[in-house]
Amino acid sequence: MLFEKNDRILFIGDSIGDYDRWRPKGESADGWGTSYVADVAQMLQSTYPEYRLRIMNVCTSGDQTRDLLARWDEDVMKNQPDWVCMMIGINDVWRIYDCPDRPEMGVGIEEYEKNLEKMIADTLPHVKGMVLMTPYFMELNKEDSMRKTMDLYGAVVKKLGEKHGILTIDTQKMWDDFFIKGDLHPHAVCWDMIHPNTVGRKVLMRTFLKAVGYEW
Amino acid sequence: MLFEKNDRILFIGDSIGDYDRWRPKGESADGWGTSYVADVAQMLQSTYPEYRLRIMNVCTSGDQTRDLLARWDEDVMKNQPDWVCMMIGINDVWRIYDCPDRPEMGVGIEEYEKNLEKMIADTLPHVKGMVLMTPYFMELNKEDSMRKTMDLYGAVVKKLGEKHGILTIDTQKMWDDFFIKGDLHPHAVCWDMIHPNTVGRKVLMRTFLKAVGYEW
Amino acid sequence: MLFEKNDRILFIGDSIGDYDRWRPKGESADGWGTSYVADVAQMLQSTYPEYRLRIMNVCTSGDQTRDLLARWDEDVMKNQPDWVCMMIGINDVWRIYDCPDRPEMGVGIEEYEKNLEKMIADTLPHVKGMVLMTPYFMELNKEDSMRKTMDLYGAVVKKLGEKHGILTIDTQKMWDDFFIKGDLHPHAVCWDMIHPNTVGRKVLMRTFLKAVGYEW
Amino acid sequence: MLFEKNDRILFIGDSIGDYDRWRPKGESADGWGTSYVADVAQMLQSTYPEYRLRIMNVCTSGDQTRDLLARWDEDVMKNQPDWVCMMIGINDVWRIYDCPDRPEMGVGIEEYEKNLEKMIADTLPHVKGMVLMTPYFMELNKEDSMRKTMDLYGAVVKKLGEKHGILTIDTQKMWDDFFIKGDLHPHAVCWDMIHPNTVGRKVLMRTFLKAVGYEW
Amino acid sequence: MLFEKNDRILFIGDSIGDYDRWRPKGESADGWGTSYVADVAQMLQSTYPEYRLRIMNVCTSGDQTRDLLARWDEDVMKNQPDWVCMMIGINDVWRIYDCPDRPEMGVGIEEYEKNLEKMIADTLPHVKGMVLMTPYFMELNKEDSMRKTMDLYGAVVKKLGEKHGILTIDTQKMWDDFFIKGDLHPHAVCWDMIHPNTVGRKVLMRTFLKAVGYEW
Amino acid sequence: MLFEKNDRILFIGDSIGDYDRWRPKGESADGWGTSYVADVAQMLQSTYPEYRLRIMNVCTSGDQTRDLLARWDEDVMKNQPDWVCMMIGINDVWRIYDCPDRPEMGVGIEEYEKNLEKMIADTLPHVKGMVLMTPYFMELNKEDSMRKTMDLYGAVVKKLGEKHGILTIDTQKMWDDFFIKGDLHPHAVCWDMIHPNTVGRKVLMRTFLKAVGYEW
Amino acid sequence: MLFEKNDRILFIGDSIGDYDRWRPKGESADGWGTSYVADVAQMLQSTYPEYRLRIMNVCTSGDQTRDLLARWDEDVMKNQPDWVCMMIGINDVWRIYDCPDRPEMGVGIEEYEKNLEKMIADTLPHVKGMVLMTPYFMELNKEDSMRKTMDLYGAVVKKLGEKHGILTIDTQKMWDDFFIKGDLHPHAVCWDMIHPNTVGRKVLMRTFLKAVGYEW
Amino acid sequence: MLFEKNDRILFIGDSIGDYDRWRPKGESADGWGTSYVADVAQMLQSTYPEYRLRIMNVCTSGDQTRDLLARWDEDVMKNQPDWVCMMIGINDVWRIYDCPDRPEMGVGIEEYEKNLEKMIADTLPHVKGMVLMTPYFMELNKEDSMRKTMDLYGAVVKKLGEKHGILTIDTQKMWDDFFIKGDLHPHAVCWDMIHPNTVGRKVLMRTFLKAVGYEW
């Protein structure tokens, strides 16, 4: 597995990882909240109790890359993680489509890439490694305007992951595959096509754990 | 306009018309709730104050045609309406897609038609008229499985409307047109593609009012 | 219609426009509150979705011209509106009559005019235009002391509107006409003759929209 | 004074006498609520402590003569009062004017008189006496439609009081006189012209006490 | 009556005058709270509406003379009263008896007199007059230790009242007389022998009003 | 000590033993509430853990002998106690003095004795024994009207205790002694002279435990 | 894996499976609560979405075998499960040790076995199979009195499982192994040694899933 | 007894002494909270009312020696106690065992001793004396890892107590003895083996009182 004894693992992102995690930092069995991050943390600690893995959750609902950038020092660097796991971008795109009357709410793709690049470049020298996850939108129609945009932002994540040699998880593909395998409509997992219910969070959890070499 | 002085107008349906209407019957400026039904009622009473129109809202969140049938006597006939306005079917379809592990939750299309037919036949002899509205799903991709099914249920409504000579409003077409006109993604109106925000409710209101000959 | 594509429209005033609008600024489908301002905003966005009109509500319950003056820079100018729509004065007059033991609570007519004049003069050079609405009191008896005073304050609004060439709406006349047309007592719309119920708010909404050239 | 040692005095009516009185019967220093009835009870017990007057408050918000009739046995006769003090009728009239779309909500003047007559006739043989109070509307313009109607209902009370030789208090005149004496607008006492604030309740209290011969 | 047109009358003291009065200053029909001060204010405004009396309540639960002294400038002088009505001392004495393990909680009689003297001397030159009320304890046994002490503090008030020619009300005597007249145990008015119920508050109100020459 | 291994001990009475005990029966460390009964139960179980004493609390705030009689079968006999400990009578007397306008609220001394006699006679044949406690009023002046009456009711308890050979505790004497020993005013223990604070409850606890032969 | 397409799987037991599951039956992503049962259900549905497994949770906090027996028909048989998974017995033992003064609260080992036997015998003919789990106590000292008793009850479960050929999971052994593997004190998983935190629940989940042949 | 007339006795420690004591300082019958400290205070004041003992509770849930050190000046020295009673250390040890992934949470034994030593040395010159209590863990198995550690910390307390000639209470031995005497499992007193229920708190109270020479 990617993680080693006594490693400090930090998750940062938006509401997908938040789900009532504690402030200022989500730690411990109760503090991680109820997101896939909590599921991942519980699986790691219960399967590898002897590793004493330290898992910290600083995901915040509604955040965009702009917000992460603003709190990166305080929430990431000061916590001295060995690993930084990040899924960000859903709100960068979503605000473009759900607030059409307020154009300053969204984050354009150039700024998105620049923000990501800066966070990665600032962090890599100080950590053992990072794990990147693409943003997603559970719309199956790839011609849908918001899905199309989300795919472009996901491509940015994959491009930067490749450039920096970072393990990158394609969560959009994960959902596409899951709905096909189960012959399910996205509404079976959530009504807003963004926030997975408890079943959907296990899909994310398992995908993450497989990617980092967790052994069942 | 369709409605005449002292007419009693009753709205029945699901959450689209509920939005916290009062129980057992939503009447008066506060009692109609905050749905498009409330908007319609307020427009009718404020534009035609001299008509003394009586507007009653008995829409209930989550209801399917099965539920309406069960409470038709109590909630419709006993209120002696001159007009019955009905939008029902969203939940008949939705439950098929969001509860795939509990097949008894949805309502099949044959039962749906039978339920509608019975309600219409039982009612028409006792009222001045009815207004039917199709169910809808704000997914723009007509190949989406749930959208496709919803369109079939909508077709049933239109078929019965024609058969019985009832004024029928195609709300699915209304949304399709609205998103095209505004170059909007459905998430601009709601995240779950079902429950319109306050702007979306005004779209429904205006469509209804135009259909019944309201004069601005 | 008065408003053009991408226009920024700001409403300022007292409780008549507040009704739980969000702080510090009421924006978006939920943020406008439930006043006539919200109704107007929803109508504009649902009828002209392609205009991308930006509507901001900074009305505050209880405010008098004194209060508006004090927050004009922060709440109006900093928001860079293209249009400023203002109804103010009810509380300037009301406090004179409901707090007879505390004379400092009301605002005299000279101060009222001076305050209005300053707000208009400061604003006009920076906007496409303003819309003024007179204050009102839903007492039908024009000899009633408070009604008589309110009419004087309304006359000030109309005078200043004319002087500056601003579109001005006579809301007092609107109520007088509405009650006559519907043969209604003011208590049919509200018990305190100030705060309209949901039906009354639609009267205000329609009057405003007609004045600005909205097309149904 | 009208009342004698150990007398049982019962007040019945609508919200004017309710103001959070206890259920099923408002008794004792806390139980009377905060209406003029409570003020009267407190004055009687504090000025004549040796009388051991028993004061019972069964006024209920929203009640009309219809409601009183329905609960007369339970709430009046079973409590075996020596004196019954009644102010009723405001809601009989008010509903006619604030619910124009629901005509069954108001009580017509014939039914009003019939209801009053029955309550008086059923009660007089079993009590030492009754005290009647007219309903009122704090509109000063006697040509106002609702005020005009209220005056007619008040005339019925006075007629029946005279017919049965019952002490009758003209509360409408009381308000008219009070506003003139103080040069006050009705809004100084309440915004809805029905429910007096704490100052207005003292006006009612003093008028009642003077009528029954209370000595300061 | 003592008070004249447009007079500003301020009440200061402890919980006996507080009973949920508004902060920072209790004004208006709702703001006076529910103490005897509120009853007095309501009686003055309802009986002499043309006087436009301004009544301010700054009594605070738990206060002793020490507390009043500390806030005298802010709460009394800045409000520019014409009349200052003060009842203080109950808590100065009470804390001696209910907190025997914390001797610093009570206020000794020398300090009590000094505090009173200072407040009076500082105030008299700036007002039309003051009204003093003695503290009280509703224990009928004059040999009770706390009653005995309270009587000594009451004597201080009377002494200072006489010295400065201030109208002084003996509230202890008032309670003694009231219980005798009504053949009542103090528990009929309150369980703690300090905080009168609504009936008891009317006793205080009437005593105050009679002392200041109010005419019924 | 009076109690033996596995004994079932039941306490019945009024608010003095209630203090939020659980319903329908107060058992276990949390269920006894916070009265002296709870203190006694905790002392017995912590000092004699090997006795497995079963302690049940069915005291109810506000109860008089009338109320106990009505629920004696359900609350006492059905619980099959070995010992019944009872303190009742405070409310029988108190209501006479705090509700002078409602004479049916108190319980006269003849009825009091009759009620007690019946409860004792019905119970003694079925239990190992009873413990009686007199009611009390923490007024030190024996000439106070309510204290005088309370002493008469206490004398009834002592008479019946003697008659039936029941262990009887004079709680009134206990308070008198306590206040003298500590040179304390009753307000040091409670403001209403009935409900002891946590210190006062320990006085009751120790008195009870000493009477039943508890060894520290 | 043990479970097949469209299987109905029911979990019954005590608080270990409850954790706020919905009433009357815990179904769907939100309805299962937050126990290991919920984790198991989410894993099954997310890994085998095409199986359409129906998972029902009827575990109830505090239940003993007595309680399960009483509701077996209603909660188990009427739900027509294909599989019944049961962990029960913790409260049968726990009450013996935490309520030493109330011996009727615990369930003796003979009754425990009889209850289990009856539930199994009644159920097996109607289902595809059962899964049994032993009760546990996270005390590592096997000489601890409650641990010793719990082991005896666990032995009963294993004996019956063998007798009826039912898949049986030894959860006590699972905890023992887990604490050794991780060199952890039981307080790392919970303070009461009964209710696992979110990490501990994943231990239970994984143990269950491995036993039923789930493939990661 | 150890304590003398007018002595000021301060208790400091963790949750065992907190149980909702008031902030910033727990004083008076209500302010001490519901811990054994409250029981002790109530016993002292009720048995020795003439001593006027001043008892102050500054115990805070969750505190370790580190926290006490940080607030020693503010919470101990500024209150000028004659006696300081301290039980601290449970959380120093507990965090080591319940937060294995966060090693900075516990307090090592060297730091523990250093912290204690400093508090004692700083305090002794200013007080009549101190009372020390060892920390405890209600696990009966002395080989349990956390119990073993707690015993080591307890030994430190006893060592320092002896070194400085301070009265020291071995609370661990107290629990061991209590469970043996009563043949009880620790779960009879609390589920987490740390926080005693109301019965267990009386065990602590009695042990403390016996140690300080309290006479029943």
C-alpha cells in the first residue's frame, strides 16, 4: 500500500469530502464527518491498526480552487502531511451553470489550471506524495453543457497529474462505469447528481482504496 | 378567462404544488404555501378582485396517482370545486429510478393511466371543467432513461386530455423551451431537476395563467 | 422594457421590500425574500431569462430616509447598480403616529425631502436611471390624520421625481384603485394597512412591472 | 360596587379577553393571561382582598357568537358564575371584511342577534346579573364599511341590553372619546385597530371598572 | 398630579421594577416589561393621553445600590429625566441572609446610606423631583432577622427622603396593611415574599399612583 | 439498620421527594431524581452495596393526600414494597394560604387525618414497616398563620405514627434546630420556605438516615 | 457470495445494529442508520449494484432475546426475508451486571438458549438461510465476571449455529484479535466496551462481509 | 475535622469534579454542579452550618495537568483558598489509550510528575494545606495496560504527597475495595469505568469526608 507506518494523510476539497467534518480540522472517529473521506479513514485504521495512520480532513463545503489556495498554508502546510489527497473543481464549474446571473461566481478553466498548478508545485517538495481526483458530474449525457465543461476540468487534473507524476483517479469514469454496471439512473445515488448518498460514498471509498493499493 | 365570478378552483397534485400549503386544505393568502399554485392564486385574486374566486390547494408532497385516488372523495369531491386542476405523475416515475431496490415504490404506466382515467371520469360530471398538466423531468437529454419514461407518462396525460376534451398543459415542453430561450442549464432552476426555485415557479405560473386566458 | 441585457437593478427601501431578504445583500432565487421585490425579480428573470438581469435587494425593515442615507454608500453605490428602485417614507410618517410619546422617532417633511433630494442627486450621475415609489397608507379616508400626512410625503416624492425626470409610481393611488375595483376593505389585504399579504404583494408587483414596460 | 363578597365572576369573549389565558379556564394571578380581563381581575382582588372574588376567564381568540353558543354550557353554566361579562362580535364582523373569498366565515347580523339573545335568555335566570360590552373597530371614520357594520352590531348589543335590563358598556364610544381626548391616531394603541397594546388595555380596564362601581 | 405635560419620568431599581423590561432602556407599551412600573406607565398614559408623558424603565434584576451607583450616569443622567423614581435595597439586605457563606455579597447599612445619599445629591439639582420607595420583605413577623434588617434600611430611605424633602413611599407598611385588610398570608401574593404576582403588582401600582396625586 | 438485604423500599410524597424523578417509577442512579430521596437511595446503595436494596421513588410534585389516595394501589401496593416512607401534607395546607380565592384547593385537617389513616391501615398488613415524616414550613415564627396550621397537621402525623407504632420523623423540628444551630435565616436554604436547595436536601437526608439506623 | 440476485436480507439485533435506523423498518441509503449493518448494506449495494439486494434493518437499541421474540412475527416473518442475520445477547448479559439491584432486568442463560432456539426453529423453514453472530464484551481479561458470562452466552450461539448448520461469526474473537493486532486498548474503539466507534464498526463490517463471501 | 471556621476550600481537577459546575467558579448550592465535589460541599455546609465554610469548585472536564498549570494562577491563587483539594491525571493517561493515532494528546509520566510538583510547590507556602487524590481507572484487572499505567501515575501522587507531607487519598484502592465489598462489576457504577453515576459519587464523597475527619 502507498501509505506507511505513522504517515500523516490529509484530505482537502469541497462538500464531497466534508459532510459535517469537525472544525478546524476533522480528526478521529467522530471528527472525519460522514463523507467518503471518513469511510476511507475508517477502513485504513481498522484494517491497518498497527500503522497508526494519522488522517486529517480539511474539506469544506462550497469551496473552489480559489478558496483552497487562500487557506493552503493554514490548512495544509501547517499540518505537515506526508500525503495530500485532493478532489476540487466541482464548484468551480457548478457556479457557472447554477448562477447564470452572477458571472463572478464561477472559476474559468485558465484560473482553475493555474490554481491547481500552484498548489501542486508548492506542495510536492514537502510531502511524500499527492493523490489527485478529478471533479465529476453524474450526468450520463456527455453532450450536456455542464458535463462537457466538467470533463474539460477533469482533463486539466489528469494533465497536471501526468506532468507531475502524481497518482490521479478519474472519478467521472468511476461514476459512468458504476451506472452502467448497475443499470442505474444517477438519481439512484443522488438527486442533484453531485452529492452521493451513503451507497455512492462507498463507491468513491472503494475506488480510492483500490488506487492506493489497500488490501482487503 | 376560463374562470367566472365566484368559481371554486381546486388544485391537486404532488410536491410541485405543495411547498408548505396548509392542512387539511390550503386556502387564503397564507394557506396556499409558496408553490406555483400559490403564485397562480395570488395573481387571480389580485388581478380579478371583483371575481371573488375561491382557490383551494390540496397538493401533497410525495404523492402518486395511487395516493390521489385514495383521497379523491375527501379532498376533491367534498370541496365541491367548479374546476379541478391536476399535475400528477412525477413520483409515479421517479420512484422507479431512485429506489431500484424497492420495485413496489414506482407506479407502472398501465396503473398510471387507469388511475388518471378513473379520477377524470368520476369528476367531469360534477364540475365545470378540469385542467390537466403533464409531469416533467428537467433533463434535456431525451434519451435519458427517466426522461424517456416521463415523456411516456406525459403522453398518457395528453391522450386522456384529448379524449375527454380537457384543457391540457405540456409542462415538459414548457421547460424545454424555457432552457433553450434562456440558454440555461436546468441546474439554474433547481439541483434535482424536479423542484423549481422561485424563478422556475413563476415560469409554471405564467404558463398556467396563459393557458386559462388570464389577461395581464 | 426599461431594463436591458446584463443590467444591475437594485431595490432599496423598508419592510415592504424586505420580508426576510438575505443579508448583507438579497440576491438569487432564495435571497430576495418574499416581498414584491422578490416577485418582481422572479418575473423578470423567468420572462427574460436571456437578459441575465442582476437583481439586488437591500431593503431593510423599519428603515426611514435617515437610515438609507447612512448606508447609501455601502449598500447602493458599492453595488454599482444600473438602476436604483426606491420606496421609502412609510416609517418616516408612521413613527409620528404610533409613538406619540417619543417625538424624535418620526422624520419631519422638510428632513424627508432633504434626505430624498440628497440620495437622488448623489445617485443619478452614476446610474442609467432610478424608479421612485411613493409611500402609502391603506386607509381609504383621506381625512384620516396619518393618511393625510402620508399623502403630503407622497407629493414630495412625486415632486422630486418630476424635477429630476425620474419614473415615479403612485402606490397610494394604486391601493385606492384596487380597493374600489374589488369592493374590498383594506383588511382584506392586511390588518395593519401597511404590510400587504401575498395577494397584495402581487398588486405591487404588477404595478411596478407595468410601469417599467414589462411584457407579459 | 356591583360585585359582592365571594361572588364568582366569569368573562367570556374573543381574543380581546384572551391574551394567553390558561386552558381550560383562566384563574389565578398567572392564569388570567394579560388582557384587560386580567387587569380587571387584578384590580378587583388587590383593592378588595377581603371580598375573595373568584374571577374566571374563558375568552378564546378568534371566537364568534357561534363558537360561544357551542361551548356555553361547558364553559359558562358549569362554572356556576354569579356574574357573566361578555364582549363578543368583533370576529363576527371582521371575517366578512378580511375573508371576502370565503363568505361562510362571517356571521350575519340576524344570526348575531339570535345567538346573543339565546345566550342571554339561557343565562339570566341562573345568575345575579350580566355585563355586556359592544364590539368595536378603532377606525375613526364612521363611513368606513367595516366600522359602519360594527356600529350596527354594537347597536344590537345595546338593544338587547336595554331589553333585558343589563348593564351595557359602549366600548366603541370609549375608543372614540379616548382618541379625541388624547389627540391620538388609533395606531398609537394598535396597528390592526382591534388588539389594544398594554396602554389600550388599561383604557378598557378603567372603563369596565367605572361601569361596575369600583372605588379607587 | 405631580407630573406635568411632556414630563420625562424615569424608574430605577431592582427586579421589582424589571420583569423583562427591554434593554438598554424600557420604553413604550411593550418595552416597560410587566412590573408595577409597567402598570404605572400604562395607567398614566391611558388616563392622561394628552400629557404625552415619557416613561423610562431602567430597573435591573438583582441590583443593589452599588450597581445603581455604577450605572447612574449612563442610565439616569444621560436620559435627562424630569423625575427619578427609585426603589432599591432589597438585594442589599437579601444577600446577607441567603448567601451566609459569601459575606461580600451583601451591602452594609453604612454603605447603603452613603450610596443613596450620593445618588440623591447628584441628581436633585438636575431634576424637577424624585420619588423614593422603601425596600420591603413580606414577612409579617417584625422580629424575623431579615425583616428587622429590612426595616432598618427602610428607615434610612425615610430619613434621607425627609432630609432632602423628597416624596417617600413606605412600601413595607403598604404590604403590612394589605395583608391585614385582606386577612391574607404573604404566600397569597408570592412564595418568596419578595416578587409580587400580578395582583400584588397592582397593590404597588395603586400605592404609587395615589402618592403622586393620580386622579382615577 | 432498619433495612435488610434485598428489601424493597418505596418513597411516596410530594415535590420534596420528586425533583424530576423518572416516570412512572423512579428507580436506578439516574431515575431517583435529585431530591433528598435520591440522596438517601445513593447513600444506602453506596454504603451497603452488598444489601442489594431496591429503592423506588413515586413522589409527585403538587400532590396532596387526596392524590396519594387515588394512586395508592397503582403506585404503592402494586410495587410490593417492604417499606413505605411517606412525607405528605405540605400542599394540603399550602393551597389554603396561597389560593384564598379558591377554597376547594386546600385539604381540611379532618380529611387530612382520614386520608392518612386509610393509607396507613391499608398498607401496614402488607409491609415490614412504614416511615412517616411530618410536613413542614420553614417559617420560624410559630405564630405565623400557615406555620401554625402546618404544626397542627404535623401533630396529626405524629399522633397516627404513635397510634400505629410507626417510626415518625419530625421534619419541622429538624428545620427549627438547623436554623438555630447555624444561625441561619430560612432564605439561606430556599426562597419559598418549602423546597430546600441542595444543602437543605442533605439535612433531610441525614435526618432520615439517622432515624433508620444508617451507620456512616 | 452467499447472497443472490434480488435476495431480501434482514438484520435483527440490538443497539449494535441500530444507531438511528429508521422506524418501523430501516431501508434505503438513509434508513439503515449508521451501524455496521448500514456499512454492510452500503458495501453490498455499491459493489453488486446489479444484484438489486434488498436490505432491511430492524435492530433496536436495548433489546434482549425476550424483546426479539415478542416482535419476531411482525418484524421478521412479515418482511419475508430470504436471509436473517442476527446478533443478540449483549443486553441479556449486561443488565445482570449494570442493574444489580433489579434482578429481573437480565436474562438467564437457559432462557437465552430457549429464546434463540425458538427463533431459529421458527425461521429456518421459511428462509434461504441465517447468519448468527455471537455477543461480545470488549474486555480483554477473560477472568472478568461479565466477560466470562458473555463468553458462555457466545458459546450457546456457536452451539446452536453448529446444531442447525448456520453460518456463525465469533465477534468476540474478532475483537480480541483486532486489539492484539493493533496493540490497542479497547478504549481506542469505545469507552463502554460495547458500542464501537466508526472505526470499530468497519471491523465488524469487514468481518461480516468476509464471512459471507463478499469479493472486494 | 481538618477544616475550620470560615475556611476557604477549593477543589480543582477534571470532569470527575465538574459535572456542570458553574463558570467561572462553582459556588453556592446550585453552582457546585452535581459531582462528588458538590456532594462534599453540601455535606460540609449542612453538617457544620455554623462554620460558614466557603467552597469553590474549579474542576474542568477534560483537563490534564498541563491545563491546570496554565490556569493555576487565575483559578487557584487568585481565589485565596485556605485548602486546595486536587484530583488530576485521568486524562493524562486516558488520551494515551483512546487516541493512539495522536500521540501528542497524552501526558507522559515525567511531565506529569513535574507538573504536579510545580503546582504543589507553588501552592503550599500560601495555604493551610492541600488534599491530594490519586487518579483511577475502574478496571479490576491490574494487568490491563491502561490500569497499569494509571497505577504508576497514582504512585507518583502518593510519592509527592508523602514528600510534602500532604494528606493523600488513594481513590483507586477505594474503587477496588468497593467492588469487592459489593461483589459488583464496575459497569454497575458507570459504563466507561471513569465517570461514576450518582451512587458512585457518594462513594467518593464518603471517602473524602472520612479522610478529612468529618463527623456524621
